[in-house]
Amino acid sequence: MTANTGANTASAAPAPATVTAAAAGTWTLGDRPVHRIGFGTMRLPQTGPALVPHAVPRDREQALRVLRRALELGVNHFDTAAFYFSALRSANELLNRALAPYGDDLVIATKVGPARGIDGHWAEHARTPERLRAQVEQNLRQLGRDHLDLVNLRVVGTDSVAERFGALAELRQAGLIRRLGLSNVHPEQLAEARAIAPVVCVQNPYGIGASAAQDELLRLCGEQGIAFVPFYAIAGAGREGGTGETGGTEPAQVRAVAEARGVSTAQVRLAWTLHRGPHVLAIPGTGDVAHLEDNIAAGALRLSAEELALLDEAHLAARAG
């Protein structure tokens, strides 16, 4: 006798709909619309802290699964760099393997300036046009492309960016780069660069507890129609080492919102960051598919005025503390 499963099927709770990157909305980087939740590849080549010598390489198939799942979930803004590597893994080469041939809707953003030797130790920043071009060509080779969608000039310090940004602007004119951005900059450097060529985004450290100066730069970018792309939006002071989700490490306000919503504190942090303006993009990174899906789901989290006020309170308190 065949079992009647119709009643069981009818009464079963429907599976929750998968949240895609589209839930976060879109922003146009130059002339290319992207979803406001993207993916940063810094954590992908290794397990544990990034950008350190002797990092433990991540399992290759695991890394490729994460990238392919991100693409399936609608991520079309990937952030990378040639200096994101471990002994056996390169973020650029993983992207090449997982995503090529690249779709026309994808933006692969990379950055130049910092340099690491093959042993993983930091080397002197590229500051001359010749060395910057060499880094651009390195990214092109590793990604398997004849042009780069977006190149951010990564800056350390407050000195002039005119010569370096001008060199990248020349490579843009030559067709090797389509769009230009800046990373880790001050307002004066942004103004200096904008006088040379269009700037489509600024990547700076930002999240709950960020400084008043970063709040001001976020506002300034919004006024000028420039995307503001925070890094360390989840990790905060943990930076390359990341952060755990233990209750004692989070402000009470963040924990309260997370518990009330039944979501992770990381999702609350990402949602708060996205609420800072329609021009704010997020590029959380991970080497775990489940974490990737959680991060993307944060784009669908709409915080109430009361929740935002509570998290703003945590932001100011963390800054003061």
C-alpha cells in the first residue's frame, strides 16, 4: 500500500527563501551597477590571520566553492589584490579559476601600492610609475584579463598621491584599467586625486566604533556620488585577524539587536554599515560557505529607527572607549 504523503507535504513549513545579494540594493560604480553586498577575498587564500608569512593555506576546493556560491547568490563585486596570498594560494588565481570566463556584469576590484615578497614578508610600497605598472600587470596576469575593472590606489600616510594616481590615470587612458579608486585615504588626498581623474570609490576602515574622521569621509563621499567601501566592517579592531562572536567582545546594544532579530552580531554590524548611506558598499570576506550566506543575508536586514539609534549609541561609545 502506498503511503499517503500529501498531508505531510501540505502541512510542512515552507523552506525559507534564499537571500541573494540583490536584497541589499544596488549602486553604480562609475558606469557599472553592482549589488551593495560584495565579497572580499583577503581571507580566502589561508586559514587564520591574513597577510602574514607562513599562513596555513586554505583547502583549494573549499575556496573555489565559496567563490562559486557567491556568484550563484548574485555577488557581482569582488575585491582582491595580488598581495592576498599564502604559500600555495593566490586570491587572484582562485578568482580566475572560479569565475572565468568573467560575466559582463562582474566588477573585479583590485588594489596596488602594498608589496609582499614571495616569502610573504612585506616589502616597500610601490611609489613609482614603473612599479605601479608592474603591479597592474601582475594583477592582469593572475586574473587572466586584458584589463582591470577597478584599481584602488592603497595609501599609507598623508603625503601627496598626485604622482601615483597620475600614473594609474595614464594606465586608464591606455586601456589597462577601466575605473579608479582610493584606499585608506584622507579628504585632502581624495580631492587631489579627483583633480586628476574620476574616483569611483573610496575604501577605508569603517564599522561600529570608527573614528569621527571616517564618519566625515563617508559623508563627503556621499555628497560627491562616490561609493564608500568599508573594510574591517565586521572585524573592527581585530583587522586581519578577524573577530569572534563571543558575547563579551560585542557591545551590549549589538548583542541586544542580534538576539531580538535572531541573527548574528556580524549580520547586525553589516546591516548597520549599509544603513549609513545608499552609497555604502560592503565586501565581507570568509572562507566558509555558511558564513558567506549569513553575510549576504545581512543585506535584507532592515533596521528600525529604534534599532539604529541603539547601534549609533554603541558606535559613539566604542569610539570614545
